[in-house]
Amino acid sequence: MSSAEAVAPAFDIETGLQELVARGYQFVHPADEHGEVLAVVGVRVHDDVVDVVRLNAEDDVVATRMPGTEENILEPERWLWRRHGEGTQVLAEILSLPDAC
């Protein structure tokens, strides 16, 4: 069992997204030229870091914490923490991070 599983209660993706919104994440929905949503992307800027969560599918979620100085938050050159995988696990892990690294 990972530390995120030990600390975070079990929840589904919707509950995880609600918790991200409660913590101040702002969401955008990038779309292709036909208007089809490509992903759901949440961004939270706090302290001297930026947290980004990108949901491509329920089993394809990427969460990244990067320095606030990164110019391209969707493809950062440096990051402090990063996870990729199944949605509920990745959301549990980013929600278990302390506010500042």
C-alpha cells in the first residue's frame, strides 16, 4: 500500500475533482478544431509552485508540481513531483501533498 492509499480515503474521480476545486484549482477543457474535448486540465498556483492535473481518461491522469518559474506549465522543463496513471490513485497522491514543497 502506498502512503497516499494509507492517508487518503477511498473516493472516485468525481469526488477527487470536487476536492481539487475546493482547494482552489481552476479548470479548462482544451478542445480540438471540431470542439471535442481533449482533456480536463486543472491548475493551482500557490506559494512558489504550480500544481497541474491533466485528465486524458480515467486511467490516464498526469499530475505535476513544478516551480512557479516554469514558463510552459503543460510541458515543464523541471518538476518537483510527478505521477502518471490511474485517476483515483493519481488524484489521491496529489491531494496528499503538502501545500509547499
